[in-house]
Amino acid sequence: MSKIVTLRLDEKVYELFHGMANSDNRPLSNFITTAALRYIEENEYVNEYEMNEIKNNKELNKSIKKGLQDVKNESGHFV
């Protein structure tokens, strides 16, 4: 179910968002939603390059496996 959110924007920001939405021929709410989702996607998830670095880092993977084993054994502590 959709939710209604009220958002206060500075006039300059509103005009910028409105212009961008119009240039994409879509509603302002869709432009804001899409921009927010893209931001989250780009900043909160690991990209392919980063994932390859993680997978190929033997020392990091060894440490992660040890941490998981500590959790399963209920040993170790949070730092």
C-alpha cells in the first residue's frame, strides 16, 4: 500500500527537482523516489569490483569464518 509523505523543499531545490522530473517526463514524486532508491543502491550495497576484492582477500575471509565459528560456539566478544 502506498504511503503519503509530506516533504518541505527549498524553492531552488523544488525547481531543480521539478525541472529534472519534467525533462524525464514523469511526476515529481516518481523522480524523488527513483533518486532516493538509486542513492541507497549505490551507497549501501557492494558493487561487483568490491565483492571480488572481498572474495579474493584470504586473510579477511579467514577472519570472517573465525567470527562465524565464534558466534556458533557462543564464544568471543563484541569489540
